Amino acid sequence: MIAALAFYLFAAILIASAVMVVTARNPVHSVLFLILAFFNAAALFLIAGAEFLAMILVIVYVGAVAVLFLFVVMMLDIDFARLREGFQRYAPVGAVVGGILFLELVLVLGSWTFADQADDLRLSPNPGATVTNAEAIGRILYTDYVYLFQASGLILLVAMIGAIVLTHRERPGTRRQNIAAQVSRSGSISMEKVPTGAGIKTLGIRRPPEPEAEAPKVTHDAGHGRGHGGHH
């Protein structure tokens, strides 16, 4: 009875927060409602007996993804009036996509059937098993689906490299680290014994010696011209 009441409570809050994510006018409020939805989804996972998924949802999505969304939304200068200009233009396309998704959900729910032992397995995902939920997921993930797991990692790596390539731009005038100039030190370097307790106030700021400027080259043409002019 208590589990059923907790399920309906967390499910209602999850649905309400999900609706507010879409309908909230302020994007910061949308991200906060998204975090609330993640917490309630984690509570539903706990009720279902999947404590590993609940912790992953809180640590990864709430602790990393949602916080990243929040910082990005707060740092960007978003013009909300300009974003709402094309709402009526793209409303029919959005309605068609939403209708297709709604029909897919109706088809999925219409063909849904419960197993014969669903009532017995409820709140007991591993009846009679000696391993924990996290260990069972690890065995399945790294044995039966290890290639798919590695493929998903490669896809994420390609996406990360693509994002870096798309956002990397050469900006003239920016100061960059020159490793070659740091390694190949020019000038003489002397060893000096520093007294104990001496700091910047006593020794001052020590800077590396500047590279010696090259002496101007004298060409023979210039000398020949001067001599020829003096002869005339």
C-alpha cells in the first residue's frame, strides 16, 4: 500500500515537472523542472528495485548534464522575443511530428501485455538471486552486449571530436603557448644561491635574458655606391 502511494505520488510529480519543462517561459526554470523530473524518476527506479539505475540517473544526469544545461543557459544571452517569432511558422510541422509520436505511443500501449508472473516479480527484480542489481547489470552489459557498449563509446568519441572541430576557430591576435621557444632557451642561464626567506621584495622579479639582437648587415653595394660617388 505504501509503495503504491509512493509510486503514484512520484509519478504525478514527474509528469507535472515534465510538462513544466516544455511550457515554462524561462529556460532556467525549465532546467530546474528537469532536475526535479530526474529526481522523481530516480525515486521510481528505487521503487522498482533498480537502485543502480537510480544512482546513475542522479549522479550523471542531475550532477553533470542538468547542471551543464543550467550553466549554459545562464551564461548565454538569449533573445526570447526572437525565439518566439518563428513559433507560428513552424507550428504545423511540430503538430505533425507530435501527432506521429502520439500515434506511436498509442500503438505501443495498445499492444502491451503483462506477463503471467508480473505480480509475483513486482518489487523483486531478482527473486532468489545471490547477486546484487548492479552486479547483474554489469554481467549482462560486459558479456552479452560488450560490443554494443564499445560501439556506443566510439560514437560518443566521434561526436566529441566533431563538436571540437566545429567550434574550433583561428582567432588572429591571440597569445598561444610556444613549446619550442620554451624548450630551446636562448641566452645564458646562471645558477644563483637564493637566501632563505628571500622573496620578491628582496630579490625582485627575475626575468629571462632577452635574445641578442642581430647586428645590421652591411652590403657591398652600399659601400661601392658611396666610393663611386666620392670618386666623381
